[in-house]
Amino acid sequence: MAISSLIKEGGLFIGNTPYPFKKNIVSDETHLFVLHPINWKRLFEKCGFEYVIVSAMTFLPYLWRINKKWNFIIPFYIP
């Protein structure tokens, strides 16, 4: 069953993936697919999602748990 068929009209899907630029990402056995952010966007669009936004969560992961104003988004991916 496709994710897009489970989401109600106007609903959202929010997900996260490992950082795709780490040197040891190939040896990560906990994830089947580690894709570049552009490839994730293409995949979701191909699966029927109309409005796809792909962005880094924060510069330092999980800072938003301490204070929401620390959840700034860097405008690019750092390879």
C-alpha cells in the first residue's frame, strides 16, 4: 500500500533519513536506502505527492528539543 493513499486530503507526510554524505554510510545496515535529498524528492513526486519539500532539519540535530527557535534550517546540504 502506498503512503500517498493513506494520507487524507490536505494531510502531510514528514519523514527523516540518515545524512547521505557521511563517509561510513555504506556500512550502515540499519537503512536499506540512503539517497541524496534530490532523489528523495523525485521519488515522492513519482509516487503521487504534489507538493514536496526536502530540507535539512537543523544544523545540529535535535536542537529543537531544547528550544524551538534553535530549529533554524541551513539553506544547503554540506557534503
